[in-house]
Amino acid sequence: MENNKHLLTMSILASPNMANFSGVVHGGEILKLLDQVAYACATRYCGVGVVTLAVDQVLFRHPIPIGSLMHFYASINFTGNTSCEVGIRTEYEDLKTQKRIHCNSAYFTMIALNEKKQKVQIPPFVPQNEEQKRRFQEAKERREKRFG
């Protein structure tokens, strides 16, 4: 059995309390959900709690209608000594037609912390296939741009 602790999938119904004045899911709600998905993915991978260090990119490609099902696909793309990048792809599904639309992409950098809120070393992520190797390289380049 393949170890997939570097992957996480979450689905959440877009409910009316998430709506903005245009009747679609509010961008702030999406950011909050993305942060929760990044936390869950990184904590599962690292085996300790994490906090958000940076959000490199959040691209809103398509509004999410209320009543649709939001699917979040997260993966560990890169690890440093105490941090990791979580890439998240968001799609929404029209429950009546089952059509899915890519509506959002984001990259979160998470820092691993112990109970004393000190940074701790995390397991290295070793890409196994071509897609993971591509994501790893792209994340490494984003990290170099961010930290110089």
C-alpha cells in the first residue's frame, strides 16, 4: 500500500452563510478554508502542529456558486528543514450535473512547531513520480524567490 500522507482531499458544501453580496462564496471564506486545508495536510505529513508562514499565490479563476460542493486537493510539494509548501487545487461541483470546474489554486508555506511553539525538523519529502518532481522543482523556485 502506497503511503499518501503527503496528500489530502476535503469536500465542503458551499452554504448560504458563505455568500458575499454577489451571491457566490466570499473570497475571505475561501481563504479561511484554504488555510484549514493547508493546516490539515501539513500537520498530517509533519506529525506535529503547524502555522502559516506565507501564502505565495491565491488565484481566483471562477466564482463558486452557493449550493455547490467544493473539493480541495492538497499536496506537500516541497519540504525544508522545518517548513513545507502545500499546494491546493480547488474545484467546485454542480451537484445536479456533477460537472466540476477548477476555480482556485493556492500555495501555502507552513512551519512545524512543537508544544513549546519551537520550530522542529520535519521528514524530507522525496518526489516519486514526474508530477511530484515537477511540483517539487516549482516549489523550490518559489521558495528561492521568496527568501532570496
